Amino acid sequence: MVALWTVLVALLGCGGGPRDRDPGRAGPDAPEARRPKAPPPGAKARRRPAPPAAPGQARDQIVLELAPGYERTAYLLLPPSYDPQSDKRWPVLYGFHGGRGRGRGRHLAPSWKDHRDTFIQVFPDGQDLELGRGAWWSPPGKPTTDEFVAALVAEIDRRFETDPSRRYVAGFSAGALYTYRLVCSSELFHAFAAVSHPMLVETPEVCSLDHPRPFLISSGTADPRHDGHELNGNTYAPMRDTMAFWAKTNGCRPTPRETPLPPAEGDRTRPTRFTFEGCRAPFRYIEITGAGHTWPGGEAGPDETGERSRFALSDEIVSFFRDEAQL
């Protein structure tokens, strides 16, 4: 079980990397992994100057020193209408990029540009990208990515007017794999979306939820990962099996209602919404016929391959969060 979740954070490129063993880390079935973790002792944050902000946007970088000489960073976008003097409490979106991305990148964050005034948006950075390990790998002898995320959530809540009951996660590719981990092991977040990556075949053995949360998954049928694959000794389930597992985990009836969605003008891809009913927690699957390994409707990014759908997936995720997760 430990090996599985080690794989989830030992990712190379967009689809996962060699198994960087981390035997000292508890799996998500361990009791301590079920509880939100406090920030590491002595964790502190400071601001660094960001590039000039685009009109109407507030930009910043959050820097957390998790251990002496060891920092993790995240890209922050405050809503244009954010007012620290107001009584309004904001929901927060945490977005996890693919294996070769960055928080301040030209891919995941720009894909949410139409929703700048919906959430406070936080895009954590993976680490050791220059060494090729990338994304959400936890280095031996250092605070884990899980500890970084817990400390980041605490820092965002401390500095800004947030609503802790409305924290949301969206992950692409390697970030989708990390999203599965968070669904299974973290109680910090309320609802989730995982895009363009299926689960590991071992996930059902280690992920048993007493309190399932709202979850949306999306995949393109032309993504080479869609029908399952093997990479660097890891085996990934087909997306339809991933869909069936999460529908069962959320207590849904097994047969969804299929709704073809209108494609964007000139788009060769065709989206379909699979809505599951009778669930303990809402679950939805969006399948896009003809789409590749992309964030549909978003900007081109370093992890993408194949046809990029024009379907506005970020809009669909926001609608799901609003309809099913109290956004």
C-alpha cells in the first residue's frame, strides 16, 4: 500500500515516473493519514515580488520554508473583486499541474481565467523539475508534498478571507494522480476534479472512504492513457474502470444518465456527460470523444498530446461544484 502512494507522488513527465521508494510514508489507510496534518514545526512564509500583474488581476507567489533551507512555492491569484475589508469569505481552488508544468505556467492557471472572480486560486509548484523527477514526488528526508499542501492551506487561510468549508481541488495529468490521493487521504478539501489520467490499478485496495466527497473526472478517448497503460513498472486502469470504481465508492447506482453536450463551433471533439444518481456524494464523468491528453478548452501546455478539445471543461467543473458542492 505504501508503494502505491509513493508512485502517486513519484511522477515523471505527464504520466508518472520511476518508483522513488519512500518506505517511511504512511499510506492513506493509516489513521494518521485520515486527519488533516498540521504544518511542520517552524514553517514560515514570506512574499516575493511577482511579475507585473495583468489589469484587474492580483498576482503573488507564496513561499513556504518547510525546513531549514527547504522551500516550496505556489502561485496565487486573488479575485479582482477581493476586498480584505469585506465580510465576504471566499472559496479556494487548489490546482495541481502536470509533470512538466508549474503553478505559474501557461497551461493550468490560464485555463481558469474565466473564473478569476469565482475563487481565490492557488496553484502549487511541483519540485525538482530541473532534475526530471517533477511534480508531486516527496524527497527522502524532507517534508512530504502532503505536508506542504497542509501548510499551504493553513497559510492561505491565515492570510486571506477564506471559507474553510469550500476548498476545491482540480488536477491535470500527474496532478490528477495526486488528486486521487487527496480524495483518498485528505479531509482538507470539499470537492475534487481529476483530468486526463486514470487511477492506478491498485487504488481500490487502498482507498476506502467513510465520507465520500463530490468528485468529477474527465478524459479524452484519444488520450493514450484512456484505455489503460503501463509505464515505468506502473499499471493504470482504463478510464471506464476508473469511472466505475469512483461511482461505486460514492455509493451511486451503476448505470449513469448519458447526455451529449454541444461542441464548440468548429470543434471536432464531442463531449458527453455521465451523471450518476442515487449517490452518497455526487459523482460525474465527462468523456470527450476524439480529445487527446489535454485540458479541454484551456491553453496549450507542456504535457499535452493529441487533439485539444474546445469544450470549456473549467466551466463544467465550476457548474458541478456549484450544483453539487456548495460553491
